[in-house]
Amino acid sequence: MTAAICTLAACQSKSVSEESDWSKMELNGKVKSLTETMYEAIEGVHGIETGMIQTDPFFSYILFNKSGMIVENDYFDTNYGVRIRIVSKYDKYGNRIEETSYDSDDNLNERSVFKYDRNGNMIEGVSYDADGAEAYRLTSLYDDDNNIVETSVSSYLDGGMQRKAFYKYDAKGNKIEEKMFGNGDVLMASSMFKYDVDDNLVETTMDIPAQGSGGRAIYKYDGQKNKIEEAAYDLEGNLSARGFYKYDDEGREIEIFSYTGDSSMMNQVLYEYNNLGKIAKQRQFRTMYGTTQEYVYEYTEFDKHDNWTKQIIYIDSEPSTVSLREIEYF
């Protein structure tokens, strides 16, 4: 199933003012194409140099239209020759109306088509397999404020699975309730959401009856509406995880700390910015099975539009990979 037919919990309305892929990828300027290749990092006489091409993540090529939306996305595994190509089409309003994926030999994998109402909300998405048989169908309903209120997904695979979700909102348009049902209208999961006077999400509760699981999350914010703390609790009210966030005077995130319920460090991320406001270095400490590794993401070269063209990743102070970007503009 392509990303086009999303999960019930993730499906949202799509308006004509949807954020461009340029913006989502934090790209400056009118980018026409972006090619990114990851190499093994080698310490040479002139500093960090490129070695063999890495296979994870894949070599990638992305083509945009003049509105900043992706029209073609190619992924390559250069060692094994595996290729996935996804082609997207849009209507005159910028709504994606078709997405088609192909394999390494350019054979059709899957095709999805989408329909929208006059407000630009996606009301139907249908996926077809390589033989043209319908595989998935998603339909959505909206209220007068363009809030999604009902979504249903039917799968013609997996024995005809069906899922439905219903959403409720407060007077300000904040989602306050979400319920998901399976075949036979069996409740699969329900969530409730609470907000403060500034419309910041301050509490989420989730119940998954079939699994006997769920929990509650609490969020805190500073005076600039930046999230500074979050805490997660299980069904019994036991603390399971905590996170803390810090920002600089420009409102940019500079520190993230996450802990388990017993205050053991899980993750730490530190950001440094250059004079252009771009992330120049990201240091990340990950703790797994009692062992902590340090990852450093360093952006060393930028083009005239201030998009990075070279990234070096270090693991425990040792250079690991070098990613190079070739960017073409309209």
C-alpha cells in the first residue's frame, strides 16, 4: 500500500493551501531537482573524503514541479540494482490526483487515484494493484469548517479488512476525540485531547481495549508556545517516559532530552546553527541496552540558496558517511 492511502489516525483534510514539498524538506529557492548520494567517509589528506557508495539510505533523485510539489521520486540501491520510482500528478489547484509506483524494470507496482471536494479536501482515495484490481479504498467526510469527521478504509486484501474512524472538535477547531472501529463495529482504539487557553495540546489519553493497553501524555509550554516538557504514563498511572526541550532566543530548538520512567537517559540531541539560521551541527546521544553512542551530523557546504550540499555523519567521533547533494533550480 502506498503512502497515499494513509492510516486512519493519520488521514487529514488536504486543502489547496497545503504546504509545498519544498517547505516540508526545508529547501530554499525554486528547486527543480535534487539528487542525494551517500558515501562511506574516508579520512584523507584534505580532510573527510568520499569512499564507496552506501546502500542505506538509497541513492535518491527527486523532481519537483514549479509549485514545489514532488512529481517524481526515485530510490536506488546501487549495489543490488533495486529501484523504486513513484510518479505523482496534480490538478490545477495543486491537489495530488494520481500516484503510480514502478519497480526496477519500470513495471507497474501500484496506482492510486484521489478525488477532492470543492474546498480541496480529499474525499476518496483508491489503490489498484499491478493487474488493475482494487486493493484499498479510503473515503472521508468533513464538517462545514473542513474538519475531517469520518474516515473509512476498505481492504480487498487480508480477507476484506474494514476500518472506520470518527472525530470530534471543539468550537475552536481543535480535535478533542478520536475513535477507531474494526470489522463489526468493534472499538479498536479511542483518544481524547485537551487544550489550554492558547490552544496548546496539554493532555492526550488513549485506550486500546483489544490489547488492554493505553495511557496518558501531559505537555507543558513556555510563554512563546514552545513545548518544553512532556510526560507519558501507562494505564496504571506509572511514569513511562519524559522529555525536555530547550530553545534559543530565536525560538529554535537547541536541546532535547528524553528519559525512561526511572530517569535513565534514552536520548539527547543538541543543535548548533550557523549565521544563516541553518542547522550546522546536530549531536545525538542514543542509549540502547546500556550502551551510549554519539552521532554528529555536520553540514559543511551550502549552495547560493543556502541549501546544504554536503553532510558528514560521525559515530563516536569517527567519520561514518558523507552525503552529497546536487540541486538544480528553475
